Amino acid sequence: MNLKRLYAVVLRQFYLMRGSLSRVLPLFAWVTVDIVLWGFLTRYLNSVADSGFSFVATLLGAVLLWDFFMRVMQGVTMAFFEDVWSRNFLNFFASPLTIWDYLGGLVVSSIATSSVGLAAMLLLAGVVFGLSFAAYGVMIVSFLMILFVFGIALGVMATAMVLRLGPASEWFVWPIPALIAPFAGVFYPVAVLPRWMRLFARALPPAYVFESMRAVILHRSAAAWPVFVGAGLAGLYLAAGCWIFARTYRYAVRTGLIARYSAESVS
């Protein structure tokens, strides 16, 4: 992987965002809507509950972490879609750029965009609704890293799917977080799920993150093994995503399917 070539991919995304308010605004707009909506909901629940239980740290914290995961995933896919929509993807490989340089550029672009979104969410949730990551202790770093790696992995897999099936298949990408959320136990314990759903939940790193998060809030401590399991699974998903992407790219080149991304062809 060449750092200069990787930087060139990131620089292109920067120039796209610098010249377009419609690309910058979504980094803040949707996360702001989510935080405001769930923030007032948790404030209302705190006012009607007499148990002393804090809904801010559990529900609003879960929303913040889940939105971070989605921003990471969409940071990868949106950078790729920009090249798909402009019919620019194939032009990259007329240069010495390798597929790993390009993929690395997508990941770094996702890091930048998701960091901006996370900062906006933290500022709004902290200042307006009093959410503090201090409630989660040092484990918050592990939670964010697991969700980050898993988000990158899903973003790479989704990119490979579009590369294999064609630009029209991008509509399969947008529902992925919504399809995963019921199994991940974002807002409720995995134990309330039916047995067959719990089997799927055990294969998802976010399920271990949110179970541990609730344990920290309720019991002031959490076992270390779920975090290690979640981190291991996230690493496996990332390795699988990179392998799938590389295989898909080679297949698209070998069979000529990659020509559908050229500036000359719209088929």
C-alpha cells in the first residue's frame, strides 16, 4: 500500500466535500435529528420513572454508538458511490493505483467523516442532554473500536456487493444497519429475543458491545470476555470483507464486468 496514492484518494473526497454543502450537511444533519429526538424521549422517560434509572446513559448512549457505527459503514460506501455515480471508478486504475491503495483511501475517508459525526453527537448529547462517556469508563474505547472495525468490514462487504452486482444494487446497501439492529440488541437485552434470533446475535460484534454497555450502566462493571469476543468477531469480519472485496475485484476484471463503471458505458 502506497501512502501517497492512498492520500490522493482521500484528497479527492476532501475536494468533493469542500465544494458541496449537500455532501457536508449530512455529516451533521441526521445525527442531530437522532440525538434530539432520542434525547427528549429519554428526558421524558426519566421524568415519569421513579426508579432512579438513567435512560440517558442507556438509550441515548446506545443511539450515539449505533449512529457512529452507521456513519463508519456509510463513510466507506458513500466514498465508493461517489466514484460509481460519476463513472470515475475505472479511471483510478488507469494510474499506478492498486486496489489496496483505493480501499485504504476509502477507510481513511470513513475515519474522517465518522469522526466529524461523532464529535457533533458528543457535543450535542453532552451539552444539551448531559450524556457523558465517563459513565462507561475506559471500556468506551473498546466499544468504539469494535463498532468502528465492524462498520469498516460491512462497508467493504457492501462495496464488494455493488462491485459484483452493478451500480443499481446500491439499494441493497442502505437497509443493512436496519436489518442488523434487531439482532444486535441496541435498545434491549439479547435475552428477550427468540432463540433463533439469539443465535444470529451471537455472531454480531455489536451485540457484545451493547450488552456490555448495559452491564456497565446497571452494575458499574462488565465481564471482559464479551469485549474480547466482539473484538475477535469484528477482526474476522474485516478480514473476510477484504478477502471478498479482493476476490470480487479480480472477478470483475477477469470477466469484464468492471467495464460497467467506465465513463463510456452506462449499461
